[in-house]
Amino acid sequence: MTPADLRALLHTLDLTQEGAADMLGIGFRTVNRWCSPGGRPPRWAALAIRQAAADAKVGFKPRPPAAAR
């Protein structure tokens, strides 16, 4: 999950970075780092956020990498 994908998914879920941090039981600065260029959430966090989207019945398709477009 890229930082742009994460920001888009949080927006779709109407979750702030603070809200995502609370949901995941981690600090705000960690989520903020993942949302910044060059950051990436670890697999466990990406799966948890995608599961929250599935539970909320929110469809999300990550953007293909720039090389694939």
C-alpha cells in the first residue's frame, strides 16, 4: 500500500490519521510517517485498514504503480 493509497483509503473511511492510529493501537506519528512520501505501512497495518474498509462495505482498489500505467 502506497502513501497515496493509504491517504485515499483513510479519506474514504472518513478516518483521520489520529483515528487510524487509535484503531490500530499505535501512535499518530507512525501513521503520519506512513502517509508521507517514501513511507509505507507494514503488511499487518495495511491488512487491518483494508479489513476495516471491508467491514464498512467500502470498495477500494489501489492505484497501479506508475510503471504499470
